[in-house]
Amino acid sequence: MPETVLRNGDAINAAELSFDDFKEIVISDYRVGFESRQASVLGRREVLTGKAKFGIFGDGKEVAQLAMAKAFRKGDWRAGYYRDQTFMFATGMSNLKEFFAQLYANPDIDKDPASAGRQMNCHYATRYVNADGTWVNQAETMNCAADISTTGGHMPRLLGLAYASKLYRQNKELEYLKTFSVNGNEVAFGTIGNGSTSEGLFFEAFNAAGVLQVPMAISIWDDAYAISVPAKLQTTKEDISEVLKGFQRDKGTNGYEIFKVRGWDYVALCETYERAIKICREEHVPVMIHVVEMTQPQGHSTSGSHERYKSKDRLTWEDEHDCLVQMRKWMIESAIATTEEIDQLESDAKKHVRECQKAAWAELESEIKAEMATAVDLLDALAQQSIHADDLQAIISSLHSCIDPGRRDTIAEVRKALRLTVGENTDSRAALVNWLAEENVKNKERFNSKLFSDTPQSPLYVPVIAPEYADDAKSMDGREVLNACFDANFERDKSIVAFGEDVGSIGDVNQGFAGLQNKYTDLRITDTGIREATIIGQGMGLAMRGFRPIAEIQYLDYLLYSITVLSDDLASLSYRTRGGQKAPLIVRTRGHRLEGIWHSGSPLGFILNSLRGMHICVPRDMTQAAGMYNTLLRGDEPALVIECLNGYRLKEKLPANVGEFTVPLGKAEVLKEGNDITVVSYGSTLRIVMEAAEELEKLGVNIEVIDPQTLYPFDMENVCGRSLQKTNKLLVIDEDLPGGGSAYILQKVIEAQNGYYSLDAQPKTLCGAEHRPPYGSDGDYFSKPSLDDVIEAVYQMMNEANPGKYPAMF
């Protein structure tokens, strides 16, 4: 039996359909919905019997999603949450076998193309990146941005997906990008539960879409609860569409078209979605469809039962108003199908779902058992040659007795066996060691790969081009160097856009984009409201649809307001899809030394721990920043560039190839050679270090200064480690608080680069205070590394090493 006869685009229109055709569509829809329900029921059972770890499903939402699927077209996008399985089945973007493969965490891309087993079930994605890093033709596919578990976390990205359609329609210079859009006709479909509309990300994205007037269609699945919390404790008036009435557009204003429909009314749902999406697609007006009176028959997830918090009256109502119960009743009353016909359909559907489940489990189980069988053979051979034969036979017995084994069962027992037989030098043990090494390689690919795209388009492979300077090269403010870099790139690549607070009209607060909006229009260089989270989401959605966006967060301190989007969504995108999706967004900000608690932050430890999956660039001046932008704009991976706040008006020479020269990522640079101490620092502090180096030479100390340039990746050529072989002493200087960015650098140099073996003195750090810097120059001096601090820290290390030559300063 096919999983669905009907694909999208078959909206019900009685004027164009015979009754027989109408019946076929409805029956096909019911089959898809009923199969989806059975998948939920069976999926829960698989969790409770131990085959799967956790289950969360879309039961109770089937009929609304069938209606939504009818309005979904090729080129459209979905950004939703974990209740949308029926929609995915109805559009053909997923199927039952893939549903169960993900439930069982099958790490095979072919079995679970959404995440290769990395995401829990009902987290969907379509693969739009080919193995060589090139894009698929998004205009000819149905597209689903990779889900995340934070139930409102996808809303900022949804805004960006919709905003891309607006730009494709309005900017005629983009007509060459036909594989991404057809005249901006694509709608971005978003789904969210009623409880999650209480989140700030929902309100921020909702408001931004109303301002921008983008084709974003938000469906709110309202079953009156958020896990156990009822609507009266979640939402003013217990009704989100009542709350948002002020967003309804009037004549001559921007805003939304707002619809409200019952989740069990098949006909009304089909009509509502057809009407709403037509407005959204044709007029580029955002729409909200509030689907009420939904149910959740199995409760929130397999972690608990909704009988604990729902009244008997509510449970009775849910049984009666179950959307499939109501649809079945309507089908019989309308003579679309008889009771017997529906009974047979349901019987066949249950059988089909069960077959898909069994096949998905068998495919994973057969691989794991084959690996286990090989391991058992190797262990048996080892037991025959080992003095620990009895213990090894116990390990073999343990493996034989495994019910529903996983790979960890086999690997853990093999490692135990190798610990038992340490010191035994036999062929059988060598064979087992080799087998484990081969499996480790496979498992690293299965479970730890693709933090970055790792394709030929990676910025790590962008050719290095040195800056060139004319004999009469102009010396100008650093901001002017950046401005020239942006100008050259915007001229070169029409898909580059930039936006953020004050970026457009005034050219950003430090003038990096000064004059460029007038030259390239406000479609490409745009002001936004104060909304850091959706600035990042706007950029992420654009990057997923072929643009090269630069999203500006005005100050590094305010990156915190976008960290959920950066960390949960952008940084993990490549990993959680195993390279199936990418979003080469550049996040531009400025930080380090300025004035005051909220304008002088350098929270690099926080950033490095939150944003694995993004390149972290810390240029020391604007020329270096320009070279990094040139590199990143030619690569396909996301990055954060932190410019030095106090460097915009310092003089730098303008490279003749300002839009072409590149700074390689992960390549540290020795700014000053020396023999006594290796000093590693970055960003604004480097200027202080270089100034200190001059005075230290007067004291007889010759330091080697290294700028890693990027913290992630960090010094891929081991420049710091080699420097330590010469100096044997290490000082890390960092504006972050103690144990922040400096701890990261120490781990890289001392452990990853084996710097420990070159040390003849304790490695030291010189960091900021454990609080944010107070306002004013004095606050900066007494809470961040100063020139005096650097000189004295270096000298004290020399004093400890050779007090006779370097007597104590104090």
C-alpha cells in the first residue's frame, strides 16, 4: 500500500472535482492521518519496551497537518517543531520507515536522512547540501529546515526563510539564482504549540515579520496545555489569537491576516489553509492560523501520562473531539466511505505501519548483530590464547545474552577484554585491537563528524592571497579599510546582504557601512529593530536559501540576547544533519575594550563553549578583519567576527586588493620573535602587548608575541607549540575573566600541542577581573590587563626563573 496517494497541491475545490475524485482525495488523506496515528501509538510502545530511548509524537494534530500539506508547494519551506509527522508524510518529505529509523537512532544517512540518528524522533529535515558541498535545486524540492527541541527556538530562523522570498521577489539583481527561488513565490511555513507562544522568541519573530511583511505562515497547534500547564497559566485571555488581534492588518497598514479554525474540522481546515496561504504567497503578507480544540491522545511524551493532570471531563471531551474520530464520522455521514470501508482501511494501515516498523528495526539490528558476531569470534579466539579465558568467556556470554543490543554493548565489552589482557602479546589480541581501531573510525564518523561542512567549499580551503600595497598606499582610519572591503564585496557578489541595528541609514555605529546603503539600496544593507535573536535568525534563514548574509550584533555584550539561536540552531546545524544542511552566516560584532559594564565585554570563554560549529575570528585590526571577511564570504561555514572597538579610528594602510586578499583561518602569526617567553594574546590586548615588548627589552627581556587570529580553529600549524620549544615559558593574556578564553588557549597549547613537555616554568595567565569592567578609564585600567600589568607579569616570570639576572621588582 502506498503511504500516500495524494501529494501537495490538491486542495479541495468542489467546482473542479467529481464526487469520485473528491472521495479519493479524502480517503487518501484519512489513510495518511491514520497511518501517522498508528506510528505514534506504535512508537510509544517501542519506547516503553526499551527498543527506543524516548518518544514524542504528533498524535491529535493529524487533520490540521493534512490541510496544511495541501497548501505546501515545491520551493516552500517548513520550520517547525516535533509534532509535524503527519505533514511530513503528506508532503512526502518523510515516510514511515524513516520515522522509525530516527526513533531507533539509526546513524545511517540513507535510513534517517534528517539527522542520521543524531536527533530524537520527530525532528525533521531535508538534505539540501550535496556530498561535494554544492546546493540542491531548492526551487524544485520541498524544503524542511532542521528541527530543534527548543519549541520556540526555530521562530527566528523561520523569519529569515520568509525574508529570503521577499528579497528574491523585490531585488531583480538576484534573478540569476533560479535554483533558490522562483520570483519569491515561496512561503515559509512555521508551526508552534500554544504553550510556546509564551516565549520571547515567538513574540520577537512575530513582530519582526509584521514589520518586514514577509510570506511567513505560522500555524499554532492549540490543545490547551503545555505539558501539564493549562492555557490559563500560559496566555492572557487563554487565547493567543485574541492577544494578537492588534497585529491584524487594516487598510493602509502592515500586519497579519489572522485565522482561527477548529483542529477537528477537516473541511474548514482545508478551506482556511487554501485561503490563508494564497494571501501569504501572492501578497507577501504574513498569516497566522490558530488551530484550536486540538487534542493530544498520548500526552506530551513517553516521559509521563496526561491522566495525571487532565480532568475526567477534559479526557472525555478529547476522546469525542479527536480529529480522526471526527473526520471518520464526517466521512460516513457524507457518504464518502462506509463504516466497513473505513474499518478495512484502518486494518490495512495498521498492518502497513507495523511492517515499516519491523523493517526499520531489522535493518539496524542486523548491522549491530553482525558487528557483535565478529567481535564474539575475535573474543573467542583471544580466550583460547589468554590466561583470562574464564573472564573472557563471561564477556562473551554477556554479549550473547544482550536483548536488543546497541553498538555500545559490543564496544564496551571489547574494551573490557583488552583491559583484562594488558601485557599479553598474541595474534588474537592484536586482531581484536585492530578491529576496535577500525570500529572507532566508523563510529567517529557515525557520531562525531560534520561539526563543520568539511566540503571543498569550506573557508579553510579558500586560497591565501596576501595584501598588496602601492608605494603611495593611503593611511586611513581602520573603519575606512573595512568600508572599502565591504564595498568591493558587495560589488562582486549580489547575494551579499547586511543588516542590523543602525547598519543601514547611518552605516553602523562605527561607520563600516557608511554610504553603502545609498549605493546598494536598502534591500541589501538594511536597518533592523532592536531584536538580536531574530537578527541572527534572519541571517540564518537567508544563508540557508543561498544568500551570503552579514548579520550585525551592535556590541559583543549583546550577543547574549541571541545566544539561543546561535548555539541551539546555527552552530549545531551541520552536525545535527550530518552535513545535510548548512548556513554560511557571518555574524559581525565589536567588543573588547570600551567603557562600561555593557560595552566592554570579552566573554570568549562563554562564546567558545557555546558556539562549537562556528569559526571564531578575533582580528587585531581592521585590515585583518577585512581579510577574514574576504575569506568567509568565499566559504560555506558560519562564523563570528569580533572587531576591536577601540581600533576603528587608528590609522592603517589601505591594501590595493582590499576586497581580494584573504586571511587564513586557524593560522597563527608571530608578530614579534623572541627567546625568553612566549606570549599569546588576541584582539585589542595585542597592541598593549606589543607596546610592553619595547619596554621589556629595556629590562633585558625578549618576548615572542603570537596572535592566533582565530580562536576556533586555533593554531592548526602548532606555531605556539614550536615557540615553546624555544622559550620554554608561556603567558596567555586575555581580557576575559580568569579561566575563560585563557583556559581554552592553555588546553590547546599545553595539551593539544604537547606544550607541556617544553615547559620549564609554570604557565601563567593574565586576565580581566572576575566582574564586568566599571565605567571610565580608571575602571578599564583596574579591571583589564594594562601595559603595566603585562610588563610586570612577564618580568615576574623571568624573576622566578632567574632571580639573579632579574631581581624582584617589588
